[in-house]
Amino acid sequence: MLSEYIFWFLSFVAVFSAAGMIFSKNPVYSVLSLIVTFFAVAGHYFLLGAQFLAAVHIIVYAGAIMVLFLYVIMMLNLNELEEEKKSLYTKALSFFAGGVLMLVLIAVVRRTEELQLIQPAVYNADLGLTQHLGKVLYKEFLVPFELASVLFLSAMVGAVYLSKKDLA
Amino acid sequence: MEKLVTLVPLFPLAGFLYIIFFGKGFSKGFIGTLASSTILLSFIVSVLVFTTQMHGAHPAVVKVFDWITAGSFKVDFSFLVDPLSSIYLLFITGVGFLIHVYSTGYMHDDEGFSRFMAYLNLFVFFMLILVLGDSYVTMFVGWEGVGVCSFMLIGFWYKDMKNNDAAKKAFIVNRIGDLGLIIGMCLLFAYTGTLKFDDLFISGSDISGIPGGVATAIGISLFIGAMGKSAQIPLHTWLPDAMAGPTPVSALIHAATMVTAGIYMVARSSELYAFNEVASQVIVWAGILTSILGATIALTQNDIKKVLAYSTVSQLGLMFVALGMGAYSTAVFHVITHAFFKALLFLGSGSVIHGMGGEQDIRRMGGLKKHMPVTHLTFLIGTIAIAGVFPFAGFFSKDQIVAVAFEENKIVFILSLIVSACTAFYMFRLYFLTFHGKFRGTHEQEHHLHESPKSMTIPLVILAALSVVGGFIGLPHAVGEEMGMHWHWLDHFLQDAVVMPSMHMTMGTELLLMVIATVVALSSIAYAWSIYKKRGVLADEDKDMKSSAQKLLYNKYWIDEIYDTIIRKPVDRISDFFGKFMEPKLIDGLVEGTGSLTKATGGIFRMLQSGSLSLYIFVFIIGLIAILLSL
Amino acid sequence: MLTLLLIAIPLFMAGAIFVMGSKSARQLALITGVVELLVTFAAIWVEKSGNNPELLTFNKQWIGPLGISYAFSLDGISLVMVLLTTLLLPVIIYSSFNKTFRNPHVFYGLMLLMIASMIGAFTTSDGLMFYIFYEFALIPIYFMILIWSHAEGRARITLKFFLYTLFGSLFMLVSLLYVYQHSHSFALEDLYAAGQALSAYEQGWVFAGFFIAFAVKIPVFPFHTWQPATYNAAPTAGAMLLAGIMLKMASYGLIRLVLPMLPEGVAEYGTWALVLASVSVLYASGMAIVQKKFKLLIAYSSIAHLGVLTAGILSGNAQGIQGGVMEMLSHGIITVGLFVVYDIIESRMSHDEMHRMGGIREVNPQFAFLFFVIVMGSVALPMTSGFVGEFLLLLGLNQYSTALTIVAGLTVVLGAVYMLRSFQAMMLGTSNAHTQHFAPLNQQEKTLLYIIVAMIVILGVYPDPILSLSNPSVETLLQGIH
Amino acid sequence: MQLFHNITVNHYLVLSAVLFGLGAFGVLFRRNAIIMFMCIELMLNAVNLTLVAFSKMWNHTDGQVFVFFIMVVAAAEVAVGLAILMMLYRNLHTTDTNVLNKLKF
């Protein structure tokens, strides 16, 4: 029962802070609300038994990516920026499109049968543990894993190159 | 023995190649001797081949090499030795040799001497291939080859564009005929599966299966080829123009040998024509019309070579009359005698032109008798021979044609008598205007006048002798019996090679016809004599021509101009239309239009590419929703 | 294995030349050409001797589930086509020896790349591989024309050429895929079987797709408008490659793909194609008559001859196909010869307008003589290679329709008209101020012309080695149809 | 595990649908490129959530490994994307997408 409450709580936090991220006028607040959302999502991962992912999620998203966002916003001094003007027309359209998409997605889910989270026959509590995941990553997914590091390297090079001052 | 025949065309070919590639450093005398001696060697071998055939050797096919293979179509490059080809070999190499010798004198001062001799050698080579080929395809090799040599030799003096135009005209008109020949070959192959003479004719079975209509089409198509080569209506216009070439060329190619290729081909295909009434009638009428046309035009021409050219056209027409009437050996007979006397006449005229320093207009000649005795005498013999006076060569062959016409078709008979009369008249007109009367040229020309060198006169003498006795190879029954000689020798000789007509003419009729022919010829000669010798009438200058008939004839019935209007100009105009409108506007317009249409459509759709990110995402999400909903 | 070698050598050498730079690019290219020729002779020897036939084939699966494989095999027809390519390659390379242009290593590298691709198309026995090679050859020639052309508007001309031929090929792809639906394999034998199993009506449509693709490339009226402009814009070596070899891929495709795959479609619904090809002869001849520039005349005369070729091949009998094979070889040689002549004239006169010339024969009789032989080859005179091909084509076409034979046969007359007109205008008459100083041929030009003239004459006098090489293959091909 | 007897995969799916819809709405609604970027991250997270839920359901690690790689890509993307935005801002002094509309004909 407890986990149920936690689920509802975390979901509420995630949705609410996501909305806050969108509607906040100050970009810094947006970033902060998004961090909250990420924490909530990390909580969900815990609930689902994916401890490793939860940890990585917090480290990567909250720790690295969002800091990067904050950093950029500070550097560009975006918090002083005036909020762009939007016509009612755009607002309505975007609300309509996003809403319909959400509704359609929910409707799709609704139409599927109930899927139990835990199938007792195959249940394995160790699934999301670091040890287990590490074995999988370094055995079955060794090549993609290494490729991912190459991707990172190239992203790094790219980022450094792009942010050079004299590149105009 | 037959294997030797391969050598016959090989000698001239070797001569040609040698002169073209290595002939630079040698003297004219050496080149001339070389070129002539290759033909002489060919002639000697031809004589050997001919004697074996005369002694009744079987026709033989001598294979040289594999040539064309395509499925069921297989043609070797091989030679057919039979009476027809061996007699052709004989007179081609014989007359060819004489003309080569003559050319060494005639062309001696020309800068292109060695080139000329080389071309002549090449021509003889192709002519020999033409008559030796054992299939239509091999024959076609020679057929086209002589066409090219004719092209090169007509345009020999290439600096003058008029010569080049004449050469081009000859080649193109010949090509029209060749197309007919190709179509004929194609049809023949489609219905018999072979183009070899011995499959088609000697074994004899293959052509009987051709349906009648197709046989007619084949016959006419092949005859179109012959029309081109042998200058028959309506493809005759190139031959008079071809006189632009040096005179030995006119003698060898445009009188004695090449132009008779059409007769050779029809005679070779005699089995095809023998039972083909329609095609044969076409040949007869084309032949007699050409003959009349040529003879009448020749009446008014003033260029010594043009007269002879139209005379050739006319004589060729007569040969076709004989072919069309089924007297194939008679046509061959006339080919041979005609080769003798027409070559003689051309060479004689060449001698005259040589002496006159290049002048060809008979209105500027006259009285050459005393300056050029040998030329005069031999020319006279040639004139008598062509006019058909007993017992010169032309008499017998022409008389046979007239006799056949008498048997087959009385209208043609009468027309052929008219042709004979005209022939005798214009030839003697030419003779009298050239050799009798007063000299009408300039003083320099008169001063320059001289008899030609030995190398030119000796061939004249030999040909004159042949023109006298050449007719005896085909003595008619009546005469032969009377004189105790072998009559119709040629017919007997050729009976294995060509279809023989079934003629049943009494000796009386035969004699009567001979008398008629002689009377016609003699009275015509007498008329010419009375006008041009006795009264001394001269040919009109261009501006003096009054009667419309005279103008019509002098301008050759305006056929060239008519062709120009109905063929050349429309072709040019259509091509122009293609080039100016159809290609750039219509066809390329469509192609470019496709491009422009694509571009225009793209122009419309690119409006959507506004650059606004929000819009893109909006459309994207709408699309996503649509996809989800449709699932 | 030899087939693989034939493709690999130019491919490898192209790479080597790219890498090694401009220094000795042309020599390397020429050596490659000669080596290719030797390999071809070796292959012909293997085929003729009949021993070790496995040397001539190569088969390795590429995309197994889709039935695509690297399959190459050399039969008589392919060998003749390869021979055409490798005979002309050294000639073409040598013909550009006295010219200097930017980045020769790129130029020759592209040329060898194109050669590799064309040999691939001529030797492959996989439908999709044919398509790939067929298309790939476009890329090098596109750049060769674009970069080394001096013509005005070359970008536009090359783009049109590229797009047009590519557009045409799409029809072929559609047809190929349609047949593939039934065969589930791109191996030619499977495609043949599947194609023949289609109804005649279907075959007619599939044929239409193929024919449009090939008609654009050959080119056949009215799909030809890219060609004269492209020839005119292309550097001479490029035009030689294009006219001499590349266009033959299309006519080869007719023999290799269309005839055995869609015999009924061609026979029953293919009349329009034969009519177009025959009209092409007339139309292009007409166009050739009005041309004032020699290069354009070559272009249109090429269309006219290829019209006969197309019609003859489509008639679908042994004579037509044999004639086609022979004519492809001969037309390649003669066209390259004409381009060499053009090059010689252009290098001296710096234009190719025929009416402004005249009397060159007087100044340079040797050149005129050699040119004359090539002209005679072009008008299909017996004893030149042109005759054997054209005669067999007409012989074959006649079995389909006599009327078309007469129309297509007019090339005999009209060809003589335009070729002799141009020869007369340029060579004969008296020399004028422009032509008076027509320089004598240098050693390279002489060698080139003599080689070409020798090929024309030898193949004309003794075509048997070629014809007997391809004849068994042609008969096998035809047996597969009936 | 009694823990979850009332929470099904469907719950998680609905949750991620809501988050995804919010992200999409945000991308449309805002014009600040940085905020749009963050919305994209949100959408990625929504997807990750479903993957983890399914991984739990099938008891298979592949889903989680997938999430791991998505994170890797996301991090790389952010690094490069933000660098691009920095450069754009330096040159144009804005991150408004309405101004950044030069990528057209």
C-alpha cells in the first residue's frame, strides 16, 4: 500500500513540476522544476527496482545535464530576457495539439488490457542491480557500450569546437 | 586449277597496297609498270581459269576464309568459278590491262599519278570480287567497293568542287540502288535462308519455294540495285556527271566494267527472273525507256564525253531489254562487245582530249583526222562497231537483242530499232564534227595538236581489233552456218551458268532482221554524213538553240532539275524543319518542359518550408496523432 | 576469376592513380589499359579453347535473402563487349596524351572507375548488379564532363544529361522489380524464367519500362535530346567514352535482359519500339544533314546508326543479335575514330564549323586518306567493320518487318549524304586562308589514326573471330527463348 | 511482492503519456530554444519510464540497457545542442526560434 501512495505522490510531483517548467517565465525556475521532475522519475525507477538506473539518472540528468543548462542560462543571462509574445492563436493551437496528443496516447493505453507489473513466473529481484546490469552491459552489449564512448568523445569534440570564440 | 582464281584479285590488291604505302619514292615509270603488270598477271591467271572452264570443268567454289556467321546465316568469303564469272574475269582483266597501259601515258603529267594507278588497281580488285563472289553478300562487297573507287576516281581532281559534287552524286545515287539490293538480299534470305549462288541457283531448289508476290518484290528490289549501278531510269543521272573523272576512268569504270555489274547481277540471278513475269517486264520497260532517253539526249550533246556517256546509258538500256526478255547470254554478249568498242571510243576521246590540251567541246574541234591518224582510224572503227555495221562486234550483239525483241514484244522491237538509228546518227555526228571539217579551236590548241604517245595508241589499236572481231564469239545461226564457224559459241559456253531462252527463229527471219538492222544503221549513217560532212553543218551554240525539242534534249529532259526540286530540296527542307523547329522546340521542349514543371511544382511546395520551427513541430505532432488514430 | 580481375584492375589502378597524384597518371592509365586488353585476350583464349570455363565465372552471395549476388560470367557476347571496352580504353587514353589539363590524376582515375563499372555491367549475370553498374558509370562521366568541359552552360547540360538518363533508368528499376516479384531472385536465369512466365500483355508493359530506360541512353528518338549537347560539351575523351562504350551498355542490356526475359512482350507489344528506332534513323539523319559543326554531326550520325542497331536487336533473331554485337563493336571504334579526327581538326583550327574549312586534303593528304577510311566505315562500306554489323542488322530486322527495314535501311543512303557532304566540305576543294597552314600529323595522331583504321579494316575484312566468338552464345540465348 | 498489486503497467503508461504530452505541448508553447530543449528531455524521460516499466514486467534487462543508452545519447545531444545554442546566441543575441528561421529556401 505504501508503494501505491508513493507512486501517486511521485507522479503528482513529476506532472506538476513538469507543468511548472513549461509555464515558468524565468528559465532558471524552469530548470529547477525540471530537476524536481527528474528526481520524481528517479523515484519511479527505484520503485520499479531499477536502482542502478535511478542513480545514473540523478547523476546524469540532475547532476550533469541540468547543471549544464543552468550554466548556459547564466552565461547567456537569459533570466533577464523578456518573455516572448505569443498570440492567442498559437497558444490555442499548441494547447490543442499537445492535449490531443496526450488524450490519444492515454486512450491508446486505455484500450489495452491491464498488464500486471509483476509476472510471478519470471520475477527476479536482482534485475536492476548494478552487478547484474554491469554484467549484461559488459558482455552482451560490449560493442554498443564502447561505441557509446566514442559517441561521447565526438560529442565532446563537437561541443568544444562549436563553442570556440572565433567561430563566427 | 580453280584454286588459282584466288590470285586473280590478289594481284591488283597487292599493287594497290604497295603503291599506297611504299610508292612514294619510286618513279612514275616504275609505278605505271607495276600497276599494269599486276593486272597483266591477273589476266594470265584468268586465261588459265577460263580455259579450264572452256574445256568443261565443273563450276567450283573456292573458299578463302570464314566470313560472317550469325545463327543460320553463314557466308564464307569464297569465289565461284563458272563460265559466267570466268568470262567476266577475262574481259575485266583484259580491258583493265589495256586501260592501265593507256593511263600510264594519259596521266603521265598529272601530279597524282601514283595515286591514280593505285585507285585503278583497287577498282580492278573490287570488280573482280564482284564477279567472283559466290554469294550476294560477297558480290555486294565488290559492288560497293567499285562504287567507292568510282567515287574516288570521279573526284580525282578534288580541287574542283564540280568534280567532287559529281563524285558525291554518283556515290549517293548508287547507294539508293544499293539499298534496293540490300532489301532484295534480306527478302531472299528471309524466304530461302541462304544467299549463296550455288544453294540458290545451281542446286536450284531453294528459290522455287518463294511465293510469287515475294519473288516479284525480290526481283524488283535487286533490279533497283542494278538500276543504280548500271544507270537505268530513274537512277541514271549520275553517269553523265561521272565524266568529270579522268578519261581512262570513264572508259574502264563508266563504260566497260562497273556499269555492267547490274547486267552481271541480273544474269547471275537469271533463275530468279526467268519465271518472274512482272519483274522481267519492269526490266524490259526500264531498259527500253532508258535506252531511248539516252539515245535522244546524246543527239544534242556537244561534250565529247557526254555523248559517249549517254550512249553508254542507252546501250546499257538495251542490255536490260535483253535481260528482261530472258536472253541473259545475249546481254552478256553485248556487255563484252560493248566493253571493247566503248572502251575504245572513250580512250579515243581521251586521246583527242589529250591532244587538244583538255578541250572536250566538239564545237571547238574538227579536222583532227590529219593530226591524229591512229586515233582517227581506231575511233572510226569504234564508231562503226557501235553503230552496228556488219561484221563489226556491235552488229552481232545488238542484232541478237533486236531479234529477241522481235520475238517477244513488237513495240520494244520498234523502239530498239529507233535506238539503233539514233545511235548510228549521234555517233557519226560526233565522228564527223571531231575529225572532219575545219579546225575550230584556238591557235594555241592547233599548235599543240599531236598524236598521242605509244602507250596510248597501242591499247587503242588492240581494242580496235577486238571491236572488229569481238562479235564472232556470238555469231548468229544464219551467219555461223554459212561461214562454217562455231555459231552461238557464247550461248553454249554460258548455258550452265544462266538460263537459256527457248528461241525458235527460222534462218529466214534471222537474216531478214539482220538486213533490217543494217539498213537502219546505214541509212542513219548516211543521214549524218549528209548533214555534217556534206553540208558541213555545225552544232549550235548554247544561245542559238531555238526549238523546244532541242532544248529539252540538250538539257537532258531537265531530269536533274526535277530531282533537285522533288527530292533534294524537300529533304533539305524537312531536315531544316527538324533542326530549326522539331528538335529544339518540340522534343527538347517536352524534355525541358518536364524539368520546368518539376521546378514549378517544387516552387509551390517550397512555400511550406517557412523556416518556422513551431510550425514544423505542430505539423509533425498532428501527423503523429493522425497515425495513432489510424492505428 | 578473370572476370573479377577485369573489374578489379581498373578499380585498383583508379585508386592508385588518385593517391599517386598527377605526375605519371596518364602513363599508369595507359599501362592499365594495355593490361586490361591482355587480360581480355586471355579470357577470349580461355573461352575459345573451352578448357577451364570456371575461370570465366565468379559467384558469391551478397544479400542472400533477397537473391542478390556478385555473379559474373563471361560468355561470347560479354567477351565482345569487354573487348570493345578494352580495345578502346588504351586508344582513348592515348588520344588525350598530348593535352594538358588540370588534375590529370583525377581525370584518369575517374575514367578507370567508369571502365570498371562498365565492364561490370557487361559481365554480370545478376539483374540488380547490372542496374547498379549501369547507374554507377554515370557518376564518373558526370564529373568528367562537368569539370573538364569548356563549353558554356556545361553545368546545365551535364545536369540534364545526368537527370535524364537517371530518370530513364528508374523505369528499368520498376520493370526489374516487377519481374523480381515473381522470381524472388535477381539471378538472370531466374529473371528469364519469371519474365517468360508472365503473360504477353504484362511482358509488353515490363518491356516498355526497360525500353524507355535503354532508349534514353542509346539514345532513340525522341529521347535523344540530351546527347548532342552533351557530346558537344564533353571533353573529347569523355565523348569517346560516352559514345564508344557507355551507350553500348543500353543496347547490351536489350540483348542480355530484355530479349531473353520478355520475348513475347517484344514480339507482340514491341512494335512501337521498333518503329521508334526506325524513325530515329530517319530523323537523326535529317538532323545530321543540317548540322554545321562536325562534332554535332558525329552525334547525330551516332543516333542514326544506333537506331538501326536497336531495331535490329529488337527483331530478336540470330542475325539481328549477331549484327547488334558486331555493330556495337564497330560503331564504338568508328565513333572514337571520328572523335579523334575531330580532335585533330579542332586542335589546328580551334573550331569545327565545316563550311569554314576546305582543301585540307591538298595540304595534308595522309590525314584526308585516313579520315576517308573512317568515313567509309561510318557509311558501312563492305570491307569495313560497319558493313558486317549493319548488314546483319538489316537482315535480322527484315524478318520482323520489311517496311521497317526499308525505313531503317535509308541510313545507307542518308549516311552517305551527310558523311560525304562533311568530308567534302572539310577536306576537298582548294585550301583557304584558314586551312592553308594545317599542320602535319604528329607521331601520336598518326599512331592513333592508323590503329583505328587498321581495326576498322581488319574487322571488316575478317570479322569471323568476333562473330564466331559470339555466335554460340547468341544461339544459346535464343534457345532459352524458344 | 505485494507491493504493486494495484499499480499496473498501464498506470506507468498513462503517466508517461501525460509527461510526453506535456513535453510536446511545451515544445509548441514556448519559443525559447533552451526551454524547448528541456521539454525534449522531458519527453525522453517519459519514454524511458515506459521502458523501465516494461523491463520490470518482462523481467528483462534489455529495457534498462536501452534506457542507459538513451541517457548516453541525451547527454551527448545536450552537450552539442547547447554548444550550438551558445554559438547562435553569440552571433544573433537571441534564442527565440521565431528569429531562427533562416533555414528555408
